[in-house]
Amino acid sequence: MKAKILRVEVKKPDVKVLKEAVNVMKGGGLIIYPTETCYGIGADATNTESIQKIYEIKGRDPTKPMPILVSGLNMIKKYGLVTKQVEFLVKKFMPGPLSIVIKKERMVSDVNQEGISFRVSSHPVASTLVKLLKRPITTTSANISGRSSIYEIEKIIEIFEEKVDVIVDYGDLPKIKPSTCIDMTDENNVKIIREGPIPIKSIIDELKNQIGS
């Protein structure tokens, strides 16, 4: 069965259309949606079966945690350990293309590992979806693991039309690197996983300033 294509306006996405995508996630289905970086694969992050489907579709290493999108600090605090430094970075750089790995305190799903990688999106579609669902959603790139991120909607449809339930068509996205990602599970040893739109130096400098203040 082919995915339903839901087209949304760039300037003002229709909430009624996005609610249809949210209902699909509530029912255990998968969607593809735009973010401020690239297109992502979305599912209810508390639904283990849905997340397992994403691992299979992407060919993703099952030992790698599935990154999630949250609406803000209140939501992520339900699932992970948010320290003062993590909270500082969230307030400084989010919403935006920064992902932070923190210690898990509660199961997001059975397939999440010891840590949770989360971020708050600045994209109007992505942020509205997670607010409407009222639960975290997965935000892994809509691609096959190991391959480049996809920004063209025609290519998204070509590759995923028969693999997901809904594709939210926002048109072609500007080619922006996937989010910067850091591991804060040990604040005495911050690990750089990936540098993206936010320079690592900016993050390290802000952390030094915060510690020294």
C-alpha cells in the first residue's frame, strides 16, 4: 500500500492536515516529515513496534539509540536525566539543530538503549507534530543508514512511498547538515558525536562560560 501524500503550505502549515499525520502515529504508523535540517522518519517514540519498523526500513544498527524530538524541557524530563548543564544548553541552542544524548531514567520504548538523544525542533511542521501528539516522536533522518540525507521531496516519495504510511510534503528543503550531536551522559567527559549547523566550539565556549559564572 502506498503512502498518503499530505501537502502543506510552507508559510502556514494546515493544522488539520498535520492532525491526520498525528493520528497515523497514534495508530502505530510511520510518517515522513520536514525538519529544519532534512526530512525525518516519525513515529510515536513510546511505541516499540513502530521504532523497530524504522530500524528495519533504514537498516539502522539496532545498538544505536533512536533520536527523538520533544516539545521542550518538561517533556524530556519525563524520560531522561536533565542536569543543569543540559538545561543550560537547551535554553541556549534550542529550538534548533542540536541533539543531546542524556542518561535514560524511564523507558521511551523497549528498543532505546541506556541513553536518549533528543532535540527541540524550530521547524513549524516538526514542532507542531510533537505538540499535537503530546509525546516524543522519532526524528531519525529519512534515508537508508550510511547514505546521504535527502532534501528533495520527489526522491523521498520514490524511496519511501511503499515503506511508510504518510509523507508530509513540504517541498524541497535547503541542504543543511544534520543536527550537531553531543553526548552529555558524563558531564566531565562531553563527547562530540557529530558537528552540524551549530559549531562545536560555540557549545564548548558556552559551557565554559556557564561553569565559570
